[in-house]
Amino acid sequence: MSERDEESFKSVQLDQQVADSSNAAPEVHQSNNSALSVTVTENTETKTSLPAANTIKTTPTTTTDAEQGGRWASAVNQFKLKRFFVLRPGTLDSAIEDIKSLVDQKTDGAVESVWLLVEIDHWNNEKERVVLITEKSLLICKYDFIMLNCEQIQRIPLNLVDRITQGAFTFPPRSLLSREGEGVRVDWDKLREPSLTSRWNPFATDYPYSTLTYHPVQNVNEKLAKICDLQSFKEQLIAAAQKAHSMNPVPGKANGVLLLNQPVLIEAYVGLMSTLGNQNKLGYCLARGNVGF
């Protein structure tokens, strides 16, 4: 081979190496770009997922605050209800047994049902009462749940009950008082109107009717819900009164019970004493704390 041929051969070989090297470089550049694109995609996905995680953490915080507020409210209500002595273990059962022992079998007959209710007098004062329905009588009892002693029993013959009214409480137009809820009024001498002296006497007991309503502890448990149910009390009282009218009618008096669904009127106007008394639950056997010097 001559020297010219060798020079041409070498030049051709060098040109091919340069071309090969130029073709290899872009392949490496493309692989780097693909790696970078993958990295950027992963970072983007990570950043977009963060707000969703923050949203999930925020939602339970709001629910927890609401639940905590409800727990505080229920705790306060439970504290207020625990002050009633009637809720002390065994107190109500002991009271019922004590009152049943005072029932006169000849005058009243057998006890049919027992109720824990509140009596509202003509001056809008609330008074805690244990009420018994017997075969012949309606017994409204004032019981001291602190000393476990029955202080007073009002006996109403069922054959004298002539009207039972149920409805929302209402007051005269010029009265400054108001009361929510409903009550049941039992009349046993609807023809006799209270005297003017009795109307203005807050301690008068000669009224020919009694007004009863729910006790504040009615929703504590299932047992108290049954014994404080005003609607069930009304139904059993109607049945017992109608039976007493048929078994022992009163001469010269119309037999039967008149049933009314209308507002129950409380003829009280100013009622400063009842307002203070009802707010402080003076008509209930209540734990009022320690008082001393």
C-alpha cells in the first residue's frame, strides 16, 4: 500500500469515530432528561397530596370541640339533678313503702299505681309530690325525702272527681308570670268557686282542684320516666274515677267524669314569691350545700 492510500484510510477512520461519538452523546442526554422528568413528577405528586392530608386532620378537630361542649352541658345537668334527694339510692322505694303503709284499706282500697309528680298551687308555686291512685281515692302526699317522713296526705275520693283537664299552662292577660309545658288539673267540686280570701292567700288549702305536672327528674332513667309520665297518670286516673263512679255513685250528683283538652289557667298575677321559690327549687327536697360560720 502506498503512503497516499494509508493517509486516506486513516482520515476515513477518524471521521467515522467522530461521527460515532456525536451520535452517542445525545443518547446519554436523553436518559438524563428522562430521569429528571421522573423526579419532577414524583415531587409534584408529593406536593399536591399534602393539602388533602391537612384537610383530613382539620375535620376531626371540629367534631371533637362539639362533642366536648356537649359533654360539659350533660355534666352540668347531671350535677344539678344529683342534688335531688329523690335520686339517692333506695330513697324513692323507701318513700313508696312508707306511704303505702299509711293507706287505709277500708277507705281507700288497694293501691293501683304510684307516681312522682309536681303540684302547682294557685300562686304558681311548685311542690314535689308522691301521688297514689287507689281503688277509691286519689292521694297527694307531701314527703320529706331528706328525713324520710310523710308530712301530709290530701285524700280525694274518686267518686267526687267530676272534671279532668289537660293542656298548656296559661295566665290572666295582665299577669307578669309565664310557664312552659302542660299540666293536668283534677276538679272534685266544679260548682264551688274559691273565695276571694283564698285567692289572695298563698297558703290556702281549700281549693276544690289540684294541678299536677312533670317532675324535673323524669328523663334520668327508664324507671323514673315511667313513674313521672303525666299522660299515663291521666289515663289511669280517668279509668279509676269512672270505675268509682259506677261502683259508688253520689246521690244528687251527676255521675261520670268530664274530660277537657284546653289550657290550664293559673290565676296569679305578680308572683314574686313563686318566681324566687321556683328558681331556687324551694318546693323540692334538694341538697343546698353547707351553711355555717
